Amino acid sequence: MSDPAQPLRDLQPQHDYFIGIDSDGCAFDSMEIKHKECFAPNTIKFWDLQPVSKYAREAAEFVNLYSKWRGINRWPALVMVFDLLRERDDVIRRSVSIPQAESLRAFIDQDTFPHSNDGLKAYMAEHPGDPELERGMAWTTAVNDAVADMVHGVPPFPFVRESLDTLAGKADMIVVSATPCAALVSEWNEHDIAKYVKAIAGQEMGKKAVHLKLAAAGRYPPERILMIGDAPGDRRAAKANDALFYPINPGDEERSWERFINEAKDRFLNGTYAGDYEASLNAEFETHLPDTPPWKR
């Protein structure tokens, strides 16, 4: 079987600096529409959550948009939604059966197959006839179909295009995302910004930390590797590779990109980004990412 991540292994440096850029919610203002109009409705539909649809939507939006888990892979996010629902008093009082998701947890816990549609398909071949996995495949396929049908015409955040254009002759850039590759390629080409990046890495190529490792580790000094993202997972991917991290603050994305092009970009290129400056940005980032859902506060 061919390695989907081979394009990352094959990249060769053309500049002295490397930048990985997350897509959904970071470069594009697409997180809200994807999760509210595509993920949440299909989660309610396919997992029989109609009796608690209000609470299911609240849990899904908290996990995927408004918490420190923002941006995690769809499978652990789905299981987390189930867990939040199962312990919520409003749901318990309605005597609704929430999936335990034991088969999905086993798929998440293994590391042989990627946490993607293709990875689930391969995993199912080794675990045939599992109704929960079959339901999971129907759900994730429906989500992707909804995204393809619904999400278009959503432009990059202001200052994204300008940032990419300014860096084009100074840094090698790639997309680093947990979104399926096909959706990423479509979005980046639709808005004519794919031309700025050397590769578009999605969930089929592994986790974000793997993307950075394959594309940048050992090819650039760590202080010349920067990950731009809007979620803690993006920061963890950077730190796993001893790279720097620039946060796009959820709810304040435009100002984050304006600060990047006017200030942080030059600090990265002139070697004054690491240290107190990066720490101050991360401290501000933390204030946008609670770990307690609103119904527990």
C-alpha cells in the first residue's frame, strides 16, 4: 500500500525558514459552518440523539469550537461529546441511551491505521461486521458529503493572503490539518492560495506532529520552524518537534492575523520570536480556551 505521507517525505528545502499552517478556523473562517451545519446535525441524526438534540449540539460545539479540545480529530471529539452527554443531568433525566462507543474507542486507541475515513475502512476490514463501526462510517461519510455540499465561498480570514504572499520568497510553507485532504485541496484552490504552499497535508497523512516531523525536522533549525494554528493540538504538534508556535485566537482571528503580518512575522524571521514574546502570545491564547463546559460553571 502506498504511503499517503510520501509527498511530505519528498519535500526539499528551498528557503531557510519553514511554516506549517492549519486550515479550518485558522486560515479559513470555516469552523463554525462546518461544525454547526455539517457535524452537529449528522451527529444527532446518525447516533439517535434527537431526544437530546439541544444538549448534543451544545456539547458538540463546546468540544469542537469553544474549548481547549478545539480542532481535535473528529473521532475522539465524537466520543467526548457522548461522554459529556452521558454525565449531564438534563440528559440523564430524559433516560436517553447515549452510545458507549467501545468499538470507536478501540479504533481511536490503535495507531496502525490513521484516524481517517480510509483508516477506518482498513480497520473495519480487520474487524468485520461491527455495527458501531458501520454506523461510524455512515456518519463520517455523511459529514464529508455535507461539507462538500455546504462549505464553499468561505474566504480566508483577512490578512491571511497578504501574509502568505509576503512570506512566499522567504519560507517554505505547507498546510498542516486534520481535515480530509480532498476538502483542503478544494478550499485552498478555490481561493487561489494553494500556490503559496509546497504541500497540503490532511488527516490521511497522519497527525499534525507527524506532518511537521516528516516535512521539516532535521531540515531546518527548530528556531526556524513555525506552526500557525488556532487550537492546542496545533501547539502540541509544534512542541513535539521543538518548533515555535503562533496562535490564532478563537473569536479574535482577524486581529491575530493582523498582528502576525505586522509584528510576529518579522520577529520570526529576525530571530526574536522565541522566549518572552512567544510566551506572552501563548498566555493570551489560553484565555480563549476553557476546559469546563458552560453548563458546569
